[in-house]
Amino acid sequence: MGMKDSVYWIVWIIQGLCFQVLSTLILICAGSTAQFKIFTNSDFGALFIMFLAFGVAIQSVALFISALISRTKTAQTAGYAAILIGFVFQSILWWLRYLGPSLVRRHPHLDQICTLGIHSLPSFQLCKDVF
């Protein structure tokens, strides 16, 4: 007699939510300690809900993809491919935004497009506070 599928998924969801709450609290504490403007000028509740919602969305995508991929080797390949594609995309946008000023002078909207592209990536969400 094994575990029901519903119990299996509920346990993973609860574990992920606990991890997301802990990660969100650590992120907000670290950002407040570092005196980033977005953390010092924003309400704790709003920041908590925003980062928790982002974490839950990422966890939902991960659980969805894990339901589609059954082999470990396929999951590793898909994960590495996603990281590689993200790295290449970030590198191209960063190069165009910061190292290609001559391109920006010739194409005035390229700066806005690159900034929007960089800010749409999850790892650059806090860049709005820096720039």
C-alpha cells in the first residue's frame, strides 16, 4: 500500500510554502540590513506578499515541469538548458545595455528595450532600486 498522489503533491506544496516563507523573511531582513531603498521605503507586508507570490509562482512552475518530466537525466538536461539560455540572454542584454553605447546612440529605443528586458528577468528584479 503506497502513498496517494494527492498526499504526495500536498506534502511538496506545504514544504515549498514553508521554504518560501523562510526565504522571503531572510530576503527582506537582508535587504533592510543593507539599506536598499526598496526595502526601507516600502511596507513590510507589501514586500512580503510580493516576494512570497513570486516564490509561489516559481514553485508552481517547478511542480508543473516535474509532472511532465519523469527521468532524472531529462530533468538535469532541461535544467541546465534553462540556465544556459538564461545566461546567454542576460549576457546579450547586459552587453547591449552597458557595453554598447554606440549602438544606443544609433538606435535610441534600444536602451529602453534592453532595460525592460533586463528588468523582466527574475534575477534583475531589484535593479530598479539601483538604477
